[in-house]
Amino acid sequence: MYAVIRIRGTANLRKEIEGTLHMLRLNKPNHCIIIPQTDTNKGMLKKAKDYITWGEIDDKTLEELVTKRAKISHTKKIDQKNAKTIIEKIKKGKLKESDIKPVFQLSPPKQGFERKGIKKTFRQGGALGYRKDKINTLLKKML
């Protein structure tokens, strides 16, 4: 599964990329979603690569994300009893059946993004694009 985080805002955003981000439900910076690794999703991620970062999420980080940031409604958080069943449903790819909101609202990362900022790719030392399993360290900084 991929964890996808929107990094940049809406200034100078082309309509086709705005539509792709809307389909991914990433409407604001520092929002995160969990999606399966399919060809369709990979194509959307590559199209919006200049505004998001993504990578493979591990089980420990997924548990932290769900217990700290998952919400059932606009303000109601989940309790610890339901967290394990929700995590199992997410791992099986049944996020819609878990009854939580699909978007996790995160805070900006502690100690900032990478050294070169939010306009460079991860390979160049920035924050954008595909980052494999390094997404887990960014997520922990944002929780």
C-alpha cells in the first residue's frame, strides 16, 4: 500500500493536475491518504508528482497513523478498541468498509521538510516524488 501526502498548495495549479488531486482526495497540503498499488493509482501519482510525495507504508507506521489521526466523523476520533479491526480492514484493502474518513489530516513535519525544500524532488534532496520506504520517517515527523 502507498501512503500519499500532499506537499504543495494550489498556486499556479493546472486544471488536469487539480482534477487528479481531487480524485485522490488530496485537497489541502499536509493531507494523507492510503491507496493500493495499482496501475491506475501509479499513473495518477506520476501525473501529480510535482505536488505530492508517496511511498510504501509499513505496518507500524500504519497503526500509528490510524490510532492518532483517523476520524469517524468531522470531529469524532476512533477509540482503541476499534483501531485494530480498522487496521486489519485497511491491510486487506477494504478502506471503504472501515467506516473512517479516507483522508488523514497531518501537521507540518517537525524540523521541516528536507534540506532543499518543497520544490525539488526527493532524489535532488527535496520533498517531492517517490521516496520508497522513507515515507515512514516523514509520516512520523508529521504525527
